[in-house]
Amino acid sequence: MDNILKPETGRLFLIETLPEPLTPASPHIQIFDNYVADTRVRLRKIRNPYTKAWTYLVQKKPVGSSRIEEINLDAPEYAALFHLEGREIRKNRYFHEFEGCTFTFDVYLGRLWGLATAMADLPSGAAVPPFAILELTNSPIFDAWTLVEKTTADLQAAISARPPA
């Protein structure tokens, strides 16, 4: 098993929809994140809808850290931990390069339907991309570990309280 410590950093933006040339039918992966109650642990399943291949992970985000500890699992290991599943976030993830920078676009499904975000490792002084509605960087409510507990109404209230990008 791999134990990977990787950063989960970048500038995060609210978007209305996928920017051109992306469409919902563009190549993407499907992510199923289950946050274990009262922990900083999530079980992640990633599905490639084109190959039908699955990847299984257990991830932990230490308190006060922007890095994620990650361990790859095989299907039987994931099944053994299945009973730990908690609140779920589902999303489709797209990747696209814009002006020399690779962006990750997440389109949320299920109870967070309608939320769409873009993230990239842009310097703090870099221009806001034209497809961004609002910058969400450093907004605690949009941290995935907090987002799982929120409702669409919570997000709408948080968005309306922030100035436009």
C-alpha cells in the first residue's frame, strides 16, 4: 500500500457551470467521498466511467493542515472498512488547462446538486479566471471536511454574504 502525503491547496472558485469547451459529457471521474462521523477521515471511491475501473482510498486531513494523508486500498480492504462510511459527498471531477494552468472542476451531485467549483494552484496575485463567479479560497464552509455537513441553504447564505470575485 502507498502512504502518500499530498497537499490539498489552491485557489477555489465558485462557478455557475463548466466553462467551454467542457460539457457534462466531457471526460471525467466520479468521486464518492464518505466522511466518517466525528473524525478527520474519509473513505474515497473513484470510478472511471469509461473503463469502469475503481480506485479505493482512505484519507485523513490532520487538524490545521492543508495536507492529506492517503493510503491506497484494494477492494477487499475497502469492503472491510465499509461499515465506517458516514455522510457522503458525490461529485464529477473534470480537468482542463486554462492559460497554462490545470484546473480541477467539481460538479456536485445529490444533496449538493447545483454546486460547482474550480480549483487551481494559482498565485495569490494571479487574475481571477473569467468563468469564476466568486473566490472561495480560505472559506471554511467550503472546505470539504465542513461541506459534508452543510445544506444548499447554508451555502447560499455563505455565498450571498461574500463580495463577487
